[in-house]
Amino acid sequence: MEIEAQPANQYRRNFLKFLLIGGGAFLVGKFTSPFINFLNGDKVLSERTFENFKMVETGREMKFFDKDGAEILIIDKDSF
């Protein structure tokens, strides 16, 4: 007396396989998106240095730094 394989096992295997592949793709995207954004980067359009601070204008932001290099203020251009 042999027991035949049930089709429910095949559906469960497919479901778990797609769940695992989807979860893996999600995790890979989460870990690689900051690296891809870093490679594309925001290009510096202008940089002005004053006595006590420095202003850097990029495509998306204007950043103000003190003379030690710490960020003081960031203005997002999309907000205007």
C-alpha cells in the first residue's frame, strides 16, 4: 500500500519558494539601494567658502557647514 503525494505539498512548496525569492529580493534591494544612490550621488554645483562657514550647493540641496566641517543647515530645494 503506497501513499501518493498530495498536490497540496506542491502548492505549499511553490508558495514557500516564491516567498523566499521575494523576501531575498526585498533584502537585496534594501542593502544595495544606499550604495546605488551613493554612486549616482548629488553633484556639487557651486561651493563658496567664507571666513566662518562654507556653503555647498548641489542639485537637490543647499548645505551650510561651520569652519570645522559640521553641518549647520540643510535646505531642500524641492520644498520651494
